Amino acid sequence: MRRFAVLTSGGDAPGMNAAVRAVVRRALSKENEIKGIQRGFAGLFNGNEFLDFNLGSVAGIIHRGGTALLTARSEEMLKPEGLARAVEKLIAERIDGLVVVGGDGSFQGALALQERGIKTICIPATIDNDINGTDSSIGFDTAVNTILDAINRLRDTATSHERVFLLEVMGRHSGHLALAAGLAGGAESILVPEIRWDLDDICHRLLQGIERRKTHSIIVVAEGAADVFEINRAIRSRIAVETRVTVMGHIQRGGSPSAVDRLLGSRMGAAAVDLLFDGKSGLFTALKGNRIEAIPVKEALIRQKSFPKELYELTLDLAR
Ligand code: F6P
């Protein structure tokens, strides 16, 4: 019998619970022991964060957003002494394999542990969907739908008052979330960090809309692309439109996971345990088309996920 452990780390993402549930239940069905580590990597440095998990430990969580295991961003994992302590702890707890559910920061921590001899498998979970090598990450679909719901509501009030709404969404370094929500929500412009945007062009598009008697416009701004309030001021100083700013904030990170994220979490969780069971390490579960494949964690970290420029152009072409 082997002893595995699972933790969730970095920003929470809807569907993390489905992944943890799948890890725990798959591990138990293969007659392994499974521990849940609370508060992400920080749980390796505090006392009493290792929980004994049984089938009932993950009951009633598949439909819940956030992470029942709790999460944190750990500074300790960035330091060599911290890493050495983390390895010591995992060895002392006799952990034969660790599943890390999180984003690229979590992947870095997992890779560092793997390089120090701890068997690790990662599961991509971030609403940013910015992990290279996987079509999608757990949490992305739910967040897109949450933003869409907001866009629908904003459009109602925007139309009634004939206003332009600027909506800031998350994405410190990437615009995948802004693009998907903007395209699906029919946004007139989308600002993302990956693509140079031009204020004249944004204003020109707004004026074109007004000319053909359009009663509303939505501009989606990824937080890493620009300061939404500055853009707002700049638009107002150039053209006579009434504007309002809405910041989605952490509302877009919570909420019950969509079916897509529950399925992804369940499939990836089970796949991660199967990989550990087969003695694999340093890999992550990636969605490629409709298949879950195991690819090196290094691949996720080596380069930025490419931005689908053709979808960006499609958005501009369709939203006129
Ligand atoms: O990494 C995911 C993310 O959602 C980013 O898009 C966002 O900038 C960040 O988390 C916010 O982090 P925090 O919850 O620590 O403020």
C-alpha cells in the first residue's frame, strides 16, 4: 500500500473540489492511503495540516466552488531552505507521491520538489487558463460563464441608458479569460496584455456603433492590459459617450463549478492518481482535444501559452 497526498495551491478555481474528490476516491479504489494537505504548500510548513482522508472526507464538495482543502500562496517555496524543509516534511510523513492542483506558480513549486526527489503530478487549475500545453484549465469555463452572466446584465442596463460599459476581468499576465468572455458576450472591444491596443481604434469603433444607432457597447479589459479607470477617462476625454466602469473582482473566481469544470476535475484527478500509481513524476494532466494526456510540467513553464489571435480578430470582426 502506498501513501499519496493532495493539495490545492495558488488562486482557487471552481472545480478544484471535483479534482480533489477524484484524487481521493481513485487513490482509495486502488487501495492506497491518501492524505489531504491543507493551505497549499504552506501546509508543509505548519503543524497538523495533513488530514487522513477516507471516502466520506470528500463527500458533498463536487458542486462547491473554491477549495475545501484551503489554499495559499507560499513564499517559503521560493527559497532553498523552504524547499528543503518541505521535502523533509513529506519524507517524514512517508508520502510516496504528491498531487498538486493549481496554476503556474504551483507547478513551479511541484517541479522544485520533483527535482529534489519527491514524486509529483500536477493538475492545471486556474481561471486564467494561461498554462501552456493544455487546452483548458479547471475553473476557466465557470469563470467565463460568470463573466457572461455579468455582461448580459450590463447589456440590459447599458441598452436602457444608451451607455458604454467597461468591464474589468482578471488576468494579470494573460487575456484568455477576457477573450473568451468577450467573444461569447459579443463585446465591442477587448483589451488584453498579449495584443497592442489603440485608443483611437476603440473610440472609432464606438463612434461607428453610434452612427448606426447602436444603443450600447461593452469593452472587456483584462486587468493586466490597462488601468480600466484610465481607459475610461481617456475615452470620455475624446468622444461624447456616457460610460460606466464595472470591476468583476473576485466574484468571477467563486461560484458552483460548471459541468465542464466538474468533468475536467474528475477526469484529471483520476488520471493524476493513475500516473503516480504507475510510478510517473514531473508530469501534468493536460487536455488535448477531448483527451487527457500526461505531459512534462517543464513544458508548462518553459513558455507562455500562445494567444489565439484568430479568435481575437474574429471578435473584432463580429462585434461592430
Ligand atoms: O492567478 C489567478 C488570478 O485569478 C489572477 O488573474 C488575478 O490577478 C489573481 O489571481 C488575483 O489574486 P489574489 O486572489 O491573490 O488577489
